[in-house]
Amino acid sequence: MTDTVSLQEIYAPIQNDLREVENILRSVINVDYVKLAELLDYSLSEGGKRIRPALVLLSGKFYHYDLRTLLPMAVAVELLHTATLIHDDAIDNSFVRRGRPTVNATWDNDKAILLGDYLFAKAEEFTARTENVRVIRLCAETLQIITSGELNQAFNAFNLNQSFEDYINRISSKTASLITATTESGAILSHAPEASIQILKSYGYNVGVAFQIIDDILDYAGTEEELGKPVGSDLIQGTLTLPAMLLLQKYPHGNPVKDYFSNPEKREKINEAIDMIRNSNIVEECYKIAFIYREKACLDLHNLPDKASRRSLYDLADFVVKRRI
């Protein structure tokens, strides 16, 4: 794969405003209760790529760019994203994320869940500052969809009878729904015409699906240093992702995924599955599918106004499918 444009270059049209998002996120930490402030500081000060707030701002750049509404929404989606990660880690009993202990590992699951709840509420507060009923409803609906996706994953843990359509539906709920909300809300808040709102909504959805497919590839093809968590974490939790699905299709008999799912005590089967996936063309096949969604995302962008943010959206779609972490 060719080199991609850096995030700094992609964010160039919104760089100063993204710094203001960071400042506002830092202000969320300023609460009276010291223990809560400590939890907030731990979960929000890490930084990260900030792809979701960037997408709100980039999507708002095409028409009426009003920071009075776009900044609160950009902050809201990052808070919502952070809350989902904290809840995910608590539910999965994960000990490491991005190379450092999770909130639940540092404190405990109860406090992690409560912190996630606090951040969900804070996200809704920032969304309300937009005073846009359509966007407020969108945020609430998105949280419902994410939760539904999490329940779907939980109820289907260690279930081998899942189709490709089941997988896409699950990652659409868990990951793509929030990224869809970023581009859709940015378009709505900039008073974009409905046709442009739908183009940006479609872009967000397809980039979101591609993003999760790449995450699922890296869970097998990456290293623990790159991932900041153990390789094969999804498989350990009994989550059937695209690489494992393709492995089951290619090797229906004597398959380590099937063996592990039938008896999770057989932990040696996890490494066996990782090795088989790495030593096959499965990773390449998964990348091809991610690139299909990248193409779908960019299909109608040419119908948007010719602005620097449009180039950024093309480049961000490339970045998503070519990233290593």
C-alpha cells in the first residue's frame, strides 16, 4: 500500500478549531469532586486521533461553518466515544488499551461503568447546546444503536453461526453508527441541503465500516506494541470478526476457532488461529473488503462543494484503510 497523507495534513482546514475542542475537553475535567476529576483526567487527557470530532468539523465546512454549534457537537461525539470504550473495557474485563491500564483495571468495573454513564450524560449536555432538535434526536438514537450492537455482540459470544451480514450489521451498530452521526450532524448544523446531508451520512457510515474492518484485521495482523493490547483480543472474548469468519470458511474441519469456541479452556487454539490467518491470504481478502467500503464512502463526495475539507475527507478515507493502529 502507498503512503498516506498524515492526520496533521488532513486536519489542516480545521486545525485551530480542533485545538479548541481539546481545550473544551480539558475543561470537562474541572469538577468539584476530586475523585471524579481524577477519573476524567485519566480518560480524557490521553489525546488520540480525534477522528470523530474532526469529522464533525470537516463535514460542517461545506456550508455555514458555525462554531457555536459545531464545537459542542465535536466535543459531544468524543465524549460519547470515550464512554463507549470505557464501558467496552469493563464489559470485556480488559486490562490494557492503547498501551496503558484501562479505567476498570486501574480502579474497578463499577467505577468504570459509572464514569461511562457520566460521560454519556455529559455528551448529551453538549449536544443540547446545539439547540438543534434533529441533532439532539440523532445523538440519542445513536446511543441506542450502539447499545443494541453491544448487546448483539454479548449474546453472540462464542456463536459460530454468524453470517457476513450479521457481522456487518453488528459493526454498523457498534462503530459505524457513531461515525455516521459525526458527519451527519456536521452537515445538519452547517445548514447543508438534504442531498449533501445524505452524501455525508453515507460517507460516515462506509468509513465507519471500513474503520472497524481494519481494526479487526489488526487484531490478528498487528503486534501487541502496535495495538496496545494483546493480539487476538476479539477471539479471546469469543467475538467472531471477519478474519475468523474467513478462516472458518476456508478450513471448516479441524479449525482452531471452532475448537476454541467449543472449549474456551483451549487457549492454545488462539495462537494457532492467529498463525493460520497470518500465513494465508485472509488478511489481504479483508483489506479488499475494507477498500470496497472506502470506495463507497467517497463515491458521491464530488457532488459536494469543492473545498479543502472535501480533499480532507478523501484523504481521511485513505488514512482509515491504510493505518497500522
